[in-house]
Amino acid sequence: METPAAPPATPPAESSGPMGYVLAVVVALLLLAILPSMIAQEKGRSMKTWYAYSFLAFPVALIHSFFLKAREEQEKCSKCKKPISVLALECPHCGARMVFDI
């Protein structure tokens, strides 16, 4: 008597369904979020903050990072101690004249 043939083995699933796509999107966003955060860092902004912003809203953050203006270097006024631009000749807060070391 012959034994019945075993049913053919089914191939394993190549992806885990929708979770595979979600994982791929998350990994892509983790990598893509680096770009706007690096652009913002070059313009004087916090890379960590911009990385989180880029991860949550990548298209908006990318466009936003291109339109950022570079931050001017600042120093404290000798009289009122508030931050002012290094290019200022006079403090906008207290009116004190800036003294330059040459």
C-alpha cells in the first residue's frame, strides 16, 4: 500500500503585511530627517530639535529649513547685559554705545 503524498510546503510570506510597510516608512523618515536638521544646524539652530521636527513633518521641515535665515552672532551689552548683535553700534535696549577692541 502506498502512503499518501504530503501536501506541498507553502513558501514563507515575504513581508509581514502592512507592518512591513510601516517599518519601511519609519526607517526612511529616520534617515530623511537628517537632511533638514543638518541645514538648520548650519544656520545656527538646534540639530536635535530640528531632527524631531523633521521626523514628524518632513516635507514642511525641509521647505522651512531652506528659508531659514542664519542667526547673527550675539554678545551681551556691557551696561544692561541683554544680547545684541555684534554688528550693533548702540544697544537697542538701553542706548549704550558699543566699545570695540581692536
